[in-house]
Amino acid sequence: MSTPSDPTVRIEPAVASTDTDRDAVLVTENLTKRFGGLTAVDSVDFTVDEGELRCLIGPNGAGKSTLLELITGQLSPTAGRVYFDGIDLTDVPSHERIDAGLSVKFQSPHIYEALTVAQNLQIPLQRTDRDDIRSAAHETLEEVGLAGRADAPAGDLSHGQQQRLEIGMATTLEPTLMLLDEPVAGMSVEETASVADLIRSLNDDGMTFVVIEHDMDFVRKISDQVTVLNQGSIFRQGAIEEIEADEAVQRIYLGEDA
């Protein structure tokens, strides 16, 4: 299958080949990544529907971050395809995937500490055609609960505030799909609750999410549907209640005796 030169052009055969309907925002088909003799992601078929808030969990080394990097284009697959919003993105560069409506926030904050909080938000807005960048940045600051810190250096923010700022920076591009890699790692209970409320609010407004997370309390707060990855493959998928009650999941992930 050829790679589209323009990632905004919808490729109908790519959708048809996935055997999914048009509600699917993200589809991976037989997605595989090998590093020498190690198979980090093994023939993963993963589908996320429009408006969904899906959590991806699993033990360390399960392949979660590698799967994320394959979806975002930071890694090239050994085999398989990635479809996003009806487009085959398998061979499309990372920056073009962002332009197509896919955004990502990795575990460690990537902000400009010497710039103010407002200036950090204005940087991604320059990729858009909006002529009201300052007001758009202020709206986002209100949304992520940082309006009172607009003029503060971003480096002065707490860890949790920096995480919220980076989520805000990603949402300014109004992505179709937001990918979050352990967004509450290292946060206090209060900060975690604040980020959970933010993600839920953005999802209620229509944004689709895939969230990689270890904190099961956080997963319960934000997600109804959960995918469990183990040894590079999808182990279980279902409602959070089913996943937590599954004895095999308890053994491999939750560290509990069956």
C-alpha cells in the first residue's frame, strides 16, 4: 500500500482493509516491532473509537511505550500497519501525523522552563491558522487551571502543574486523538485528581484519548474500557470492572494471588 503524500487525504481502501466502521479513529493491524531477537510488540490489533477514553495498562516491559512510539511514528514497525482517522499513517513522518490530528504527551514534561506559562502555550498555537493566539492561550490556561500562573516562568511550576501545562500545549492543536504516557507519574493525590478531572472534561467535550498508566486508582477515575498488554501482545480488553476481577490479570499486572 502506498504512503499518502498528504496525510489529510482520506484513503478509502485503508479503512476497508481494517474491517472496521468509520467510528474507528485509531486502528493498528498486525503491528509488530522487533529489536534483534526481542519482539517488543507482537502482532497487535488495537482499535479505538471516536470519543473513547481508553486506558492501556500492563506490567513493565509489556510493550506499552513501544506501541505508543509506533503509533506516533517515532519508531517504524517491523510489520503491520497504523491507520488513523481512515488514513494509512504507517510510513508518514511524526510531524505530519500531528498535522493530521494526532497529539502525544510523554511521561516527562517537555516544556520551555525559561518562558512564561502563557508563552509555552503560544508556541504550538503558531502551528495553527488562528489570529487570536493570546486569547486562545488564555482560554486553554483557564481550561487546565493555570490562569493564575500565566506570567510565571514555566520552570517555577510544580510537577503536576507542568504536566497540566503540557497537556494544555497538546490540546491547543485541537487533536482528534490525544495519547498520554503516564500523565500522573510522580504526582500527589491532589494533583492526580486534578488531572483526572481535566482529562474527563476534555473527553466530555469530544476529544478521544489513549492513556498509558500504572496507577489503577487513576484508571478507575477516567476510563471505562481498558486494554491489558503483556509480553508485547494484547492480553485482555474490557470494562474496568471485568479487568480488575480477572484472576490472570491480577497475577501478571496487579501482583495479587489468584
